[in-house]
Amino acid sequence: MGQAASTIPIVLYQVYRIAKVIVNIVDSILESHVRDNPTMVNLDGAKDGRDYAQRTARAAAEEAATALPQMALIAKQAQVVAEERLRKGVQPVVIPSSTELAAAKKRVQYKEGLLHFAVAGVSGSGKSSLINAFRGVRNGDTGAAPTGVIETTSQTDRYPDPNPRLPFVWYDVPGAGTLNQPDWSYFNSQGLFVFDCIIVLFDNRLTLTDISILTNCRRFQIPAYIVRSKADVHIRNVMTDMGYDSENDGGTRHGEAYNAAREHYIAETRATVQKNLKEAGLPDQRVYVVSHKTMISTVKNRVLSPKTIHELELMRDLLEEACARRCIPRSDATQANGGQSIWS
């Protein structure tokens, strides 16, 4: 009995120690929970509802003040990265939504069964004149696309081919140089993603807009053709640069000078385009050198001018592209047209 009594204080002491440990653990958990939950901090010691609301608002303001500089820093870093990518020619990737796709098709009056050609490029490159030539229409004729020294196109204009047997629709797209928008957004803002084929037309050199169009054409798997316009004007300028003087020639050297200037101009154009594509990380592709005056002779009069360069080849390749993508086989087309070929 005495031995048992003497052990009671020891047992009580051990129970006390265990209880103290448990209390410490509970306090630690509560402190951690309060620390990780600002609401509990605000609630603890709040005098009333107003005091609690004030504490909560103060805590939210302090948290926002702490987070705002961090968010601003992240946004600034993202801006620096985006500007650096743009400086290097890396354009943002913008994929149109289904709603935007449907709206763009409605805007250009897209119709299944037809082939929709867009002629795009910077202002002053001769888009309207080339579209008229493609359609066999001379500048100024009824139904021709308006032309001028100053950009005349402010919206995408639609020009069906006057030959009813050809399922082509030509589109004159506003020049990027006249629009208040970045080069990289030109493709999407003009809805070029809906067209079946895009002709990138340039006069003197490929621009960032042209490169952006070609890049997006690859992304959207749209056939693209690079065409340099105003060949007749440029070749005459090259002849002058090479020392040819028509006033003192008498016609004896004109043919020789023209051929030399023509070959120089074609070679220079190919080399320049190849260099531009390589710098942009795009694969090399053919460039067509044309004059709308020669093109109209080829299409309307069906006569090959001695000054023909790539006009006939461009029309042939466009027709083959159209046939491969949309048209029925020639034999079927002939039967459907009462035995007459739609290509005649």
C-alpha cells in the first residue's frame, strides 16, 4: 500500500508531461492554421463585425500592394521578350476562332465550289492592275478594279472572273502600308486565312508584311505565290543603269541591251528573294517576274508577247493549283459542258 502510494506522484507527473506535450502540439497546429488563414487572424481579436470587415479589407489591400509589383515585373518581362521576338522577326501566332472564320467567309462572300484568289501586299505594288490583267480586263474598263498612284483599296474587293466557265474569284486586298496596324496582324485582320490561294505581290523588295503573309500561309497550309510586278518598268531602269541611251541608239543596240537588262533583273530578283526567305527562316520558293501589260496580252488576246517573262507560267501554275484543289477532271468537265472544254 505504501509502495503504491509512493508511485502516484510519479504517474501524475508523467500524465502532466504528456498533457503538456499534447497542448503544445495543438497550439502549434492552431498557430500554423491561423498564420495560413488571414480570415482567422482578422477574426481573432476583432471587436465586432465592423472591426472584422476593416481588418479583412486592410489585409486584402496589403496583399494586393505586395502582389502588384510582382505582377508588373512579370508583365514587363513578357513585354521585353515579345519585343525582342518581334525585332528578330518572330511573329505572334494568332489562330482565328470558328466565329472569326465564319465571319471572314461571310465578309468575302466565300462560296463552296469556287476558287478564291487573294492578291495581297503593300500599297503601290500594282495589285489592282494585276487583278485586272488576270481577268482579261484593261485598267479603266467597266468592271475593272480601280487603279491609281495612291492606294485606292480601303477594303477587300471581290471580282468574279468574267469567264463564266472559270470558277475563279479574285480579291483585291488593301495594302498594309495604308492601314493603322502592325505587319504581323495584317494576315488575320484581312481574313487571309479563308482564301484558297494567295499571291504575294511586291514591287521593289519583300517587306515584313510579305514575309508575315508567307509565314502564315505555311502555317495555314495555303498555297502562296511570290510575284514581282512592273517588270517592264524595272527592266527599262536597268537598261539605263547599264548605260543604254535610246536617243543615241538608233535602234541598233536596243534588243541586245534589253536582253542583258532582262537577265540581270531576273537574276537579281531571284537572289534577293532567296536571301530574304533564308533570313526569315522560310524555305526557298520560286518568284514570278511579270508585267500587267504583258499579262493582259496573254490572257485577253491569247498572244505571247516577245517581252513575256513568267506571265504564262504563272497563269498555268494557278490553273493547275485550281484544278488540283477544286475542279472536276477535264473529261468530266467536258461532258458536263456539252462536249466543250471549260479551258477553251
